[in-house]
Amino acid sequence: MIASMSGVQDRQGPVSSTRGGGSGGRGPRSGGQKGDGGDAKPYPSDQYDPVAARQYFLQRPWEAVSRAVEIASQAGGLFVSLWIDEALGRVRVMEDQRAREAVQVIIRLGPTFVKIGQSLSVRGDLLPAAYIKQLTSLTDRVPFFDDAQARAIILEDLALPSLSDMFSDFSQQPVAAASLGQVYRGKLREDGRDVAVKVQRPGASKLIACDLFLLRLVASPLLSAQVFKSTQCSDFLMVYVLGH
């Protein structure tokens, strides 16, 4: 999306520069049951829809299982370490190290978990101070994705042969990164306005949909069984995972 630095959008409306659909695929930016090439999408209307996402991934269980295995492989080592710390009575001693490791796991797992981590960074009622301190760093430690890939997405989505056709100036590197994408600074050739060009991470939409499907799959029975003794923890899952 291109927006002016003052917050005023381009007079022809917002210009999308996003990648939808599958992992790395280029889906459309409008609603509908299928994307380009006949590929279905977890969110047909491009809005959060847990019912549609459930149907989508239940029809493609291999995608959900593959992601679940990836999450387990990334986070498994951390949970084993935490279990060992508990067994050896060294939880407090290892807390700072485990908090740093947790943030690295979150970053590797991608935008869904980065967003959850950012939400947890203000929940001192749920986590020890060491974890809050490390999670706070997620606001400025989200890594950039490949610059050439980002520029290729901009060119394709704006139907430009070259960035110079629309911009008289364009930053050599992204100026900011967030869980869902990164931002470039540019100057419109047409009227000289400074603008921010926001590029969504490739495959982010589908990845987030899959993660939320898996989280809902796990969270619902845990909440029903009243596994969590803390009402704050239950409330967090209800709001951020189940959307209640």
C-alpha cells in the first residue's frame, strides 16, 4: 500500500502492494472464492474468517500438518529446556537465557507469533519480567525479508516496468520492518509527494491463516477442559486466539 507521509492517501485511492494466496504465491487483492490460477484462499473475502479457514485447511490437511511439524520442531527444543530447568530447580537462574531463546523462536516462526509476542510484551500479569523485557524488543528486532523480492512484488503489483516510472526517488533499503511486512520511502514523480510504500511479506496471509487455524484447534479444547488455572491466561487466549 502507498500512503503519503502525512497520512493522506494517493488521490486515486490506496494502492495495494501485497502478496496473497499461498506460500510465496501472488494472489489477488479482491474478494472471491478463488485466486488467480484457480487457487482457493483461506480467507475468500480477504478478511478474517475462521469458518472459511477451517474448511480450507481441513480440505488440505497436509498444509496444516506441515506447519504444525515446523512449529513443533522450532519450539520443541525450548520446551524441553524449560522442562529440564523445572526438573533441576534452576528456572530462576536460566530465566534470562530462556527468554532470549523464546524471542528467537518467535522470530523464526513468523508474523503470527511475532504479533502474539508483541501482545504478551505488555502482560506482566502473565509472564516473568525477564520475558517481558525480551518480548518488548520484538517491536524493533523484526528482520527484513529479501530486498530484491520486495521490489519485485512492488513492480508486479503496481504493474510497473521500473520503480522510476512512478517514483523520482526510492530508498535503497527498507526504512522499517514489522511482523507483516516492511516499508520503503519514496517520492512520487507525478506531484513530488513523499510516500511510504508498504510491502507485505510473501505468503504472510496464508501463513497467518494456517497458524490461527492451528491455534484455535489447540486452544478451544484446552479452554473447555479448564487447563489454565489463571483467568488472565484464559482471557488472553479467548481474545487473541479465539477472537471472543
